[in-house]
Amino acid sequence: MVEFQSFTKNYEDLCTEAGFQFIFKCDICGDGYKSKFIESKTYKKANLFNMFGKAVQIGADLAGASRIGNAASRGADLMHNRHSGMTPEWHKEYEVAFEEAQNEAKGHFHRCPKCRQYVCDADWNEDDGMCVEDAPRENVEVTAARAERMKQEIQEKAQKASVFHGEIERRTTTCPACGKPAGEGKFCNNCGAPLGMAVCPKCGNKVALGTRFCGECGMKMP
């Protein structure tokens, strides 16, 4: 088969024995445009000839079921080797269909005058007449830069924020009267003794009521 030059090298050939179809893709994002399906005339004629032969041999219903099964199996095989064994007439049709598909797809792409890439509308800067890689859209770049700077400022503020790194130790208050855990109220949960704090007359340290000596200076509590 003769290889034909496409207006862009970034395309996919979907042609089968039954017809011709192509996907032309953007050189930047890869999004594609699929051309319309063009039925092969030689394939259609061959099918009509086969249908006539089968109608003579078997009933119409059985012939229809056979055609469906054969078409499915042929389609699976042709997906692996679409152009192998095609007739010269089919190749001529291919050339015409390929040119028609290109003319159809060209209206959906722009060629950048700087990098020569073919790009879709999403990657084309209409104001500057170039692709967005060579001429980025100003509003898009400004918005992206502002968002990036905002992220940096948030990270900087988070790094400067004071965060507690110490250890928190939980202590259980013991009632000086009964010696049992007293809870967190002003009175012992077990015996009802008051849990207020006294002040050491020597060092000023707060000492639980009923404590005989100050835990800081050893002064005997009154």
C-alpha cells in the first residue's frame, strides 16, 4: 500500500475493509477529531454478490444470521491487519477518502507559524495567532501565577505559625483526707473533703489542703 502524507503526522487510521475513517489529533493535548465514516464501494458490491449467492442456496433468515456472524469475525481479524490483502480498487478508494477526511479535519486545527504544530482550538491563542506553548494566554498565566503565589504564602504562614511541641502530662488529684483519687471538682468524690490549695508562708508555693509539709521548701504547713 502507498503511504500518503497527512497535513499532520499525528493521526490514527481506523480504516477497515468496510470503509474509511481517521482520527486527527492535536500536537499539544492529543485531543482528536474523528472524520465521518466513508463506506467502501468495493466492499458493498462484494457483499451484495455474496448475499445473492447465499439467497439461492439457503433461506433468507438463515442467510441473514450467517452474514452477521461472518461480518463480526471479519471485523475482529481486520482490526489486527486492516490493509493486508486489500484489492487495488480498495486502495484507490482509500486515497480519495484520506484526502476527503483531511479536508474535513483541517477546519478544526490551527498551524502555529513558529513551531509548525497543528493544534486544536483549546491550545490556540487567537489574539497572538500562535499556539499556547509559544504564546501563552495572558489571563491564564496571570491566574495561574496568582494561585501559585497564594499557595506559597499559605505555606510560609503555616511554617511561621506557633505550634505546641511539648508533652502534656495528665495527673490525678489525690484526696489528702482519704488518699483516694478525688476527681476534678472542688471536693473529693469519695469523702467530700475540700480540695482547695493552701499557700506556703515561706516560698509561696501552692500546697493541697491537709499536706503537712511544702513540696518545694520543706516548710511545715500550719
